[in-house]
Amino acid sequence: MTYSNYRKEFKQLKDKPVKFKKFLKHNAPKKRSCGRATKRCNRCGRIRGTISSYGLNVCRQCFRETATNLGFKKYT
């Protein structure tokens, strides 16, 4: 199971329906109603370092890459 998305494993299990059901039962992360894991970066899917002000919802690394395109003049 990868950190960014647990659905990446589906490619390997698409031909094995019994193992696929078992994988979903035991390895799917539970839905969170609050906390850090509910917010993800819209660009890369990273959980940590998310900037959600102004409705950006991007991580700090992606923000530094796209800040000038978003209209921010001073971002360091």
C-alpha cells in the first residue's frame, strides 16, 4: 500500500477477485471526519504541509512552484 493512494494496488489485483475483496476488507484506510489526513494537496496528493487558505488546497512544495502563476508576488 502506497502512502499517496491505496488504489494503485488495484492494477495488480484486477485479475484476482478473491484477493481483491480481501485487500479491500483489510487494507482500505478508514474514512476520517477530522484531522490531518482529511486534507490533501490537489496537485500531488501529499497530506502534510497543506495550505488551505484562500481555498488553495496545495502543499507547500507545490505552492512554491505555482505561486507566481496564482498571482502571488511575495511567497518566500
